[in-house]
Amino acid sequence: MHRRSFLKNTAQAGVAYSALPLLSSLQRTAPYKLALIGSGWWGMNILRSALQHGGCKLTAICDVDERQANAALTVINTLTSDRPKTYRDYRELLHKEKPEVVIVATPDHWHPLIAIAAMQQGAHVYVEKPICHTINEGKAMVKAARQYNRVVQVGTHRRVSPHNISGINFLKSGKAGKIGMVRAFVHYGGEEGKKVADESVPQGLNWDMWCGPAPLHPYNPTIHPKGFRQYLDYANGQLGDWGIHWMDQILWWTEEKYPRKVFSSANRFIKKDNTDAPDTQNVIFEFESFTATWEHRMYAGNEAEKSNVGCYFYGTEGTFHMGWLDGWTFYPSDKNKSIIHEAPVLHKPDDQNIPELWADFMQSVQQNHSPVCDIAIGQRSTNMSLLGMLSYKLGRSIEWDGEQQLIKNDEEANKLLQRKYRGEWEYPV
């Protein structure tokens, strides 16, 4: 196939794929009762797409922070005539409203308990990535989805991005040759930062509930809102936040479902702020037929490198870069051949493809089949990030039995597959 024909065909395929689930003929007559749990920045991005799709009626939102909920309601009033009830506790919302579709867009450490409770109540779930904070929580989420026969979509929206679809097709077609190494990376600049004093809990925020099953720290404005991702009690740093997207691209491409061996080296060489996640990290994932690496730094942003985010797939026919804002590019080994490039097709705000992912989710709910980012797919991608962090915490390499979801011959490491919950909260099984 000629380069021009290939680009035309893959672009058309991407557009067709993203547009198909939006057809209104797939919607049932009565809208699904929808609830949003976690009404912050990204939760509202998802909700906008849900309301735009038109297959749901927003009946309730839940947030432990009244300030955040009130700001969300102001926006919601401009988007829809629906007037949702507001809740502070997701359990009360699920019990009283009995939603059929639930968006879980809370901080990472809350994803498992809320998603499982929603499934138990009978709802289909759109849960943000990473799906969990520890590996055994993800196992429990997959188990619940199958036990209650619920559709669970994970927010890895690059699975429906047109350039990601065509790029994976390009790789799977063999045009890059045999691939022996994949390098995933995110390099964004940043300052060393400084310590910020703890504060009194703001009025309207239930801080004990925000911490939930995780350790209760004094309130600090660098944790909430939005800063929790760099605190290891609530998330898993840059690898857990950004890394899952690129781990997912690797697993999408390969036929292998998990790495067999993982080793991470990480540290805080630069940061002097309140956070405790690594500012520098390298991870090696050994698969049967290739090696994948992850690297990030949270400083030294510059224009010296061609790309600062994505995956490089190194093949015998050339090097393929799967990017984000810059689409994908193939650099042939043969200098006489032309570079091939496809630009992205992304939505504002935040340059994402949530509308396509939400449409796929609703089509899956209506037709009772697995979505493109099924919970089992999201679990495997999340596991790669969590295994990298687990190796970092242990200070040594680990051997992963992906079928049993256990670390081989390492009792100490297997203890880190879950953690003790605080207070009344019970770890899911």
C-alpha cells in the first residue's frame, strides 16, 4: 500500500470508528439515570461528554467538598435542564437514587470501593484511570464486574483516539518490522518547590471522608484539590498517573498480557516540596519477546528532545513514535524512504477523546458487550504501573506471575499487593 493510500485509509477508519457509536438510533427511549461521583476538573470533563451524548439524565452528583460540588452545579446549569441532587456520601447517593450509570472520578485511592459499590447496586460504571491504588483492589474490581454482569469502562481514552488506532494498526501490520524494545516516557519541567504549611480544613470539606480508607494526613492545600497524584498514600506518582496511558499503548500493541520481570530505580533528586513521589524514575519491564522501559523526570523541561511524551517503538524497519499532541510519526531505517506522519484529532478542553470513549461505553451498555477499555484491560495496564512502583518501594526486581497475579517466591513483595484500610473501610476481596 502506498503511503498516501495508507494515511487516507487509516484516517477514514479512525473517523468512522469514533463516529459510529454516536448514532442516536442506538439509544433506548428512556434515558439512563446517571450519577457523577467526584465533581472536580476531570469528572466534569467526562460529564460534559455524557450530557452531550444525550443518552442519560443526570440525577445526582456527589462530592465531599461542597465548594467543588457548588462550582460543578454552576456549570451543569449551563449544560442541561437536569437538576441533580447533591450528596456528600456516595453510599447515600447509591441507596437513594439507584443510578443505572455511574461516573467514578475521585482521587485514585477511592476508585475501587466506589466502583464496586456502584456495581453491587446495579449500575454500569465509567471509572477513571488508574483503576486502583494497589494490585489486589483491581482484582476485586474485575471480579465484581463479572459477578454482577456490569459494563465497566476505564478512562484510557487513547484507545479511541484516531491517531492511536491507526498507529497501533501500523505497528501490528509489521511496517515497523520486528520490534525488540519500547521506550515510554513523560518529561515535563518543574521547579524544586518548597514546603507549604498544613492548614485548617476548609469549611465545606469533609477531610476525613476525602482520605477515606487511606491514611489520614493533616489537610494541606497541595494535596487537594488536584495535587494528590504526587502523594503515595493517595496515588502512585507520575508512573501511576501518566504511565498507565503509555503502558496501555504497549499492551494494546503486543499479544503479551503482562511483563515477566520488573525492576525500577527511582528517587527524589530535585523536589523539596511536600510531596513524596519520585521526581526521577526508570523502570525496565521484561516481556517474553521484547523489553519495555519507562522514564520520567519532573524538572529540566527543554526543547532539546524531539518529543517529551509518548512511546518509541524500535523496529527492524525503523522507529515509530506514538505521541499525544504531535500524533504519530514513523522514521524509516532506509534513508531513501519518506517519514510518515499522522496528526491527532483531539477535543477541547484538555486535548482528549472522551466523547468517543463515552459513546463506546453507552453502546456497550445498550448492547450488553465489553467496551473498548474493559475493566480487565484497564487492570492489566494499571498493574504495569503498580508493579513499577512496587519494585521501587522494595528496592529490587520482582518476577511477576501474571496468571496467578502474584510475585514469584517473594513473600515480602506479595504483602505490598494490598494495604490495610483505615477505620470502618474494608479492603475489597
